[in-house]
Amino acid sequence: MKRIFSFISSILLSVSATAQSDCYYTKYFNDKALVEKAEKWKAETQAWGGVFTKAKPHASVNATDFYLQYQKNKEEWDKLFKWLQETDLLTVPKGKMKLEGTEITISVEDSKNEPLEKRKTESHHHNCDFMIVVKGIERFGHLDHFSCTTKWQWKPDVIRYDYDKSKTRFYDSTPNEFFIFFPDDWHIAKIANDTKDQKIRVIVAKVRYCP
């Protein structure tokens, strides 16, 4: 009974915290000490990146999710950051590859942004989307959960949504920042921005999400 009460209380606290705002964009963690620890950890490049010096996490990256996933899957995250540091990301051939010694799939994409209405929403149950734009500017959309409805799910790992544009947060990339979209980060990629040139080169890594 005590465990049930604690579980219900944690849910109510979570709902209460998120309900203070009309929107919900990323996973909520009720442990304030953990959140503070994760925020500090995220800000310290050497704590997670090691030799990786090319970019830092964008402000939208969920620090607690990042912290927990790194602890659970450190070897693979370290190998990803090592590959990113040692690879010339502007000249590496485009295409899809498996990062040696890992379950990580890397896509090197020479692509073009499109108007928002042409772009698809997405989220994933089993993978994190790590994205770093190394040429051009890519605009991302971060969806509000409260105003979204599930459109359809395509197995193995893509979910689409109907969403409210007015409640969507938009971010423009820079080469010195990377984005990570965890399962609770419903998003849109490759949205046209306000510049004339919409051509981009983006590195997308699919990293397994550990429950």
C-alpha cells in the first residue's frame, strides 16, 4: 500500500508541475537533485565528450535524459563522440553506415530544408536521434505533447503526429551545437529557415535508448 501511495504521489507531482504550463515538450524528472546534477554534468564537456570539442549540446537537449542514457550506454556514446571528433564531417562520403563495434547507425545526409507543411513529425520508442548540422542551417520543431494527437505508428520505430503549430518551439542549428531527441522529444527536422540557402549537411546517429 505504501508503494502504491508513493507511486500515485509521484504521478500527481509530475502532472502538477507540467500543468503549470500549457505545454509539455520533453520528459519530466521529479528528482530535483538528479536534475541539478545532470544540468551541471551537461555543461561540463569533459564529463561526457572526452576528446570531443567540435560542438556542445543545444539548450533544448534534456540534460537528465542525456545523463542517464550516457551512464547506461557509456561505451557506445564514447565511441560516437570519438568518431565525430576524428572524422572530417564535411568530406566523409554521404550514406548510411554502422559505427564499428556498436549498434549505432550513422547517416551522412546532403539534403535540403523544406517548408514546414511538407515536413513530417516523428518520435521513436527505441532510439535517440543525435543530430549535428555541419553545413548550412537546419530548423527543428519541438512538439507540445498536450496539443498533439497520434496520427499513425509505423513499425519498427516511427510515430507521426497531428500538432498545433502555435505551440511548437522552433530552433535553428549552428555547427557548434548538436541536438538529441529522446523518445519523449517529438520533433520535426529539416524545416526551411529564413536564409536564402536551404542546403544542409547533417550527421544523424541512431543510438539505442536504454529503459
